[in-house]
Amino acid sequence: MSVPEKKLWAAWSRFLNGLVGALLIGFLVPILVVVAVSFQSKSYLSFPPTEFSLRWYQQFIGNDDYRSAILNSMLIGASAAALATIAGISTALAVVRAKVPGSTIVSALSVAPAILPQIVLAIGLFPISVWLGLQGTLWAVILAHAVIGLPFPFITVCGALASYSNRIEIASMTLGANSFQTFRLITFPMIRPAVIAGFIFAFAASLDELVLALFLSSPSTRTLPLLLWEQLNFQVTPEIAAAATVILAVTSLLILAATLLPRLGKDN
Amino acid sequence: MKHRSFLLYLPITLLLTPFFLAPMAVIGTQSFSGQQGIAAEYAKVVTDQGIRTVLYNTFYVAAMVTIFSLLIGYPIAYVLARLRGRWATVGIFLIFLPFWASTVIRSFAWMILLGRKGPVNSILVGIGFIEDPIRFIDNGLGLMIAMTYIMVPFIVVPILNGLRTIDPNLSRAAAVLGANPLRQFLAVTLPLSLPNVAVGCTIVFVTSLGFFVTPSLLGGDLTVVSMLISEQANRLLDWPLASALAIIVLLLTIVIFALLRFSQLASRRTGKAQAGVFA
């Protein structure tokens, strides 16, 4: 290659890097706009905000609808993630360790809820939830969210189990531990980071889910995304932006914990 | 021993049988239980002009979002794949930060950004690019922008994984043989990354088919199939039609993923055959 041609390609490479850098930073803009709008004083959405104010946060804190929706979302998220994690761990053990027959189809079914459009599940779950007398209770949403949360702990725990040899488990069994003792003393400590990560991802999936909540909840079991959704369809005020900012902050902390905890575990 | 290990399937059976498999069976039966006959709902889907338009819109939006996501996601993955150490982590972190914001919130962000008096219109009018504000929300463009924004991380991750497994010596060999960077890319990197491009595109396309929140908020007059299903079930109480539409979406999802799997297996087989020739 001649020297000017080389320079041209180097320039192109720098241009590409710059473009991607700009794109990545641009990805943050919509989020930052929501945060900025939440601190404005006007009662309609204007950008850029002219005057700094916390009035929408005050209104958000004083709003009982938000308080009960946050409580519902936390309760549903934690319960659904717990159920999903238990099912995920035990299925991953069956598929990766015990090699129980039927593992191919069970794996496919465990991942399917992540791919299936939620509206399809919602349409099918509604009659069942009515029939079981769960409609309008927290359980209807918890069980639905446990299904859509299942793929996360299943995938993370499968990954953790595949990453180390089962020889230590066999050693534990040889030394006289039964399978429950082996799980509690050997397997669980090995997969704990993956379990925590899977739990948090399932929790976050529940926190974000709207369609199933739309079909399965009643006004008293309304979740946070559902309340935001109703408000957006009713009247758009900066209070929604304030609520969104608080949710963003909480979710970011959760995700940070999910990514950092496994690393801390490794150091110990 | 072997019998007891089946007990490990107990939790997932208790969870998925009533709350995943039974719902699928319910929509299956409901879709055939319309009052006008067994296959009446499916006939309606094929003949009704309105429903056909909705299905067309859904495919059109999903296809456009897939193309946009690929055009934006490939360069991002390409640059991230060549980064090492801390910068690679920062790049992946930046890509995933908005990914964890709720879909409702991200759609809301684009409602602000693309509004008639929003920042995008102000900037475009300000620099004299357009005279009147663009009505992003009415023409489907705003919907596609917001959905692309949401879907890009889904396509970056598989392509990035694919690019990272390509042996850098292959490009070096091409360079030694006189290929300029463009030819190195076209002849080596691009073809080797295509299987992962296919995975990313499939994930984006299928996910886009099922979108509900973003089209409802940003679609304007444009209706997609999820909105139609919800409307039929909630407002018009036409559960058989809603179920038939849901079954169609379900089957489409399965068929598209089966096609992907099939093409993966087929290419692996030809890959092995080629490797056999070289051996």
C-alpha cells in the first residue's frame, strides 16, 4: 500500500471509531432527557428545562398510587424471581448434571418464555387465571412473571454448572454426603454468583413487564409499569419523568449489584 | 437413583404446565371455537382487509427495525470487537445502560424527544434543515426510531460475540496477500460474521413482531398485531379472533426460529464437508 493510501485508511478507521463513540454516547441522550425533564418547574413537558425544581418529586412522593404500585412491583418482582430461581436451579441441575432424559425439550421450554411475545401468553393466561380464581390477586401476576423470569436463572446457572467439572461433587458423594448435603455444601456455593445474577435479572424482567400485568392485575394489584402506562395514556406530566428517574436509579443499582457481586464472590 | 433425579423437573413442571403450556392449549382451542364455525377466525384473518393491513404493518415495521438495527449495530459491534481491556468494558456498559431502563420509560423518552415541540424538531428547524416540525408520531417513523433504539443491544451482542471468535490472523493473511482494509473486511470478516448476523437479525425481527408498548405510545394511527390482539380481547371481547391472531404470531415465531436453527445446522454440515475437502 502506498503512503497516502495508508493515511486514508487510518483516517477512515479513526472516523469509524469516532462515529461509534458518538453513537454510544448518543444512546444515553433519551435517558438523560427524561432525567432533565423531571427537574423542570413547568407543568407540561418542555425541553430544555428552564427552571430547576423538585416539585414533581414532591408530588411523586406524596402520590399514594405510586407508593402502592412500587410496593406491588417489589412484592411481585421478588416473589416471581424467587420462584423462577428455584425452578431454574433445579432444571439446570437436571439438564447439566443429572442429564435426565428429555433435557433438550426441557431446555427449549425453559428459554421459550424469553422469545414468545408476551401478548400471546397474556391471552392464554387470562382465562386460566379466572378459572383458578387468581384473577386480580397478586398471585396471578407473580406466577406469570415467574414464567417470563425463568430463562434468566436457568441460563446463568447452566453456564455456572458447565464451567466446572462435576468431580468435586462426585468426591463429596464418595465421602458419604447425600445429594442434598452435596448441593448445600458444594454445588450451591459454586453457583451462588450465577444464582444471584439470575435472580436479579428475573427481578428486573418483572419490574419492566407491562403486558401480562395489563391483563392479569386489578387496580389494587397495579404494578409500576402499569401505572406509568395508564398515566401516559391519560395525561403526560413531568411527574412521570420524576417517577421514571427514580425507577432508573433503582434499576441501575440492581444491575450494578448483579454485575459486581459475582466478581466480589470470585475474589474471596 | 435415576428415578429420583426426575424430581429435579418437578418445580419447572409445576410452573410451566399450568402457566405456560396450558395457556398455549387454551388459545389453541379458543381460536377454533368461534361462533361462525371451526376455522372461521382464521378465514377472517386471511380475508379481512383491516386485519391484513395490521399484519402487513407489523411485518413492515419489524423488517425496517431489523434493517436499521443491523446498520447501526454492526459498526458498533465491529469497533467494540477490536477494543481491548477497559475500553471494551466501557463500550459494552454504555450499550447496556439504556437496555435496563424499562420499555415504557424508553418509549416515553422518545415521546419527549420526537414531539412536535421536542428537541429533535427544535434542532432540525433551528439549523434550517426543515421549515415545519416533522410529525414523527403520526407517520410511523418515530415508532421505528424508538424501536430501533430499544433493539440495537440485541443485535450488537451476538455480532460482537461472532467477531471476537474470528482469528485476526485471517485478516493479516489477507493483508499480506495485498488486500486493502475494505477487501479484508468484505472477503474475510463479513462472511465469517454472517451466521451471527443471522442470529441477531432473527432475535430483533421476532421481538419486533411482538412489540406492544412502543407502538401503542408512538405508533399514531398505525396498528400492529399485538395492539389488535389486546383490543379484540379487552375492548371487543372477541376472544376467538384474539386467540387465532395469537396462534399465528406464536407459529410465526416458532417457524422463524426453526428456520434459523435449520440454516445453522445446514451451514455447519457444509462447513464440515469443506473442512473434509481440505483435510
